[in-house]
Amino acid sequence: MSFTTILGLGQTALELGLMSSLTVLALFLSYTMLNVCDLSTDGCFTLGAAVGAVVALAGQPFLSIPAAMLAGMLSGFVTAFLQTRMGVNSLLAGIVVNTALYSINIAVMGNTSLLNMNKTETVFTKMQSALEGTFFAGQQKLAVSLIAVALVIVFLSLFLRTKLGLAIRATGNNPDMVRSSSINPAVTTTIGLCIAGSFTALSGCLLAQYQKAADINIGQGMVTIALASLIIGETLVGKRTMVRRVLGVVFGSCLYRFIVAVALRFNVPAAAMKLVSALIVAVAVSMPAIRAKFAFEQRKHNARKEVH
């Protein structure tokens, strides 16, 4: 494998990892901060891709971004409404919304399962001319991904330090304490899931325009990938500060994509990629327990040495 090939492989993995990290950041907000397992992620991701593709095909690629994020917010609102107002279990609420979104996504895409954007202006093609003569000339895909992720990281890092952000974090830790502080956990949950939905939809929108196509199954398995990336990032980078945790999420997403890219490079059959993804998830989920077991065995070994 030549250096040029490795470099190209790494850049592609980085670009995909950055775009996918927006979904991971959404899961970080909903799962880690709010303690809500939102299983509508797959459908919300596809919704963002579908809305973004339709708006881009209408000749408004830049408008596709806020349009997709608004659609994601509506998806998050419905999920939160079922949980907080209708008393539906969070897991079941996510499944219900995810199921409903399949039909909605088909309708948004004009009753077709695939939207082709090969001859359509996208955010990336529009940015290509704007970046001429700069450091990112010819690297519009990387530039757009970096800008999107940087803006979301800055927003999350600042937002989670505000009174509302602290209330959202408190809701995930101890909802009873939040109620005793005259804060309505239904409101904080709704706001948190709306923001998470907008991030997920943004991720789908960018990926669809990156691939020049929006498929009805583009978001399949995204919740699994995002969970694996989240755990990889938190395990390898740590949880000491909020900025470090957020950056760890992005790192975990990029590392996951790089592992998948390497597997593809070594001619792993396409049919086996789901197995590879499942193994990555299994290892990622097991990492905290493995590290704890290793630390325990190390302490036992040190104790025996002190006795002898």
C-alpha cells in the first residue's frame, strides 16, 4: 500500500468521520447528558438527507442545511412529546418515531427510494470556488466538514455551561432534583432532543450531498455506529472536561471510520461489513470493563509483590 493510497484513505475516513461525528455529538447530548436512548436516530438521519437533497435539487444547496436541521428538530420534538406528554417509554418512543419516519422520508423524496444529485449543485461544489486561492483549495469536502463540526463543538461547549445547559445535564443525572428546583424536566428534555435531532439531520444532509445521492436506507445502523464512536472516544480520550469529552466524541467517530476504511482496503467482503461493524461495537462497549479488569489484575499483582 503506497503512501499516497494511505493518505487518500485517511482523508476519506477523516471526512466521513467528521460528518458522522455530528450524529455522535447528538447522541452525546441525548444519551450521555439527558440519559435518553433515542432510537429515532436512524430515521432522523435519513430525514435530514432527504430534506437536504430535495432542497438542493430545487437549486438551494445552502438553504438545505437549515431546512434539514429544522426537520430534525421537529423529529426530536415528536420523540420528546411522546415521552414527556404521552407517557411513552423513551425506547418505545424512539422506535415509534423511527418507524413513522420511514414513510415520511419516502414521501419527502417524492415516493422514490433514491434521489440522484450527480448533476446538482451541493454545498461542497458551491464552496469549491469560494476556497480557490486558500489553504483548502480543492479540499472543499474536508473544509465544509471541519467548519460544521467546529461550529457544533463551540455551540455545545458554550451551551452546556449556560443555565439551560446545566439544567439539561441535571435532568439526565437527577430529574427529581430538577423538579424540586422549579425546573420542568419535560421542557429540558424537549429542548435537548430537538437540538440533538437537528445535529443528526445536519449529519445526514451533509453525507447525502457528499455522496451525491440520498437513499432511503442511508441512515440504517447510524445509532449503532454513533454509540460505538461515543464509547471509543470517551474511553480513549477521557471525561475530565466538557471540551475534552466533546473532542473525544469527534476523535472516536474518525477512528471508527478509519478502522472500517482499513477493513475495506484489505478486501473484506461487503456482506461481512455488518459483522465488522458489530465487532467494533462489541469491543468498544467492552472497553470500560476490560480496562477495569486489567486495572484490578494489576493491583492484585502489585499486592502479591509487596507481600513477597
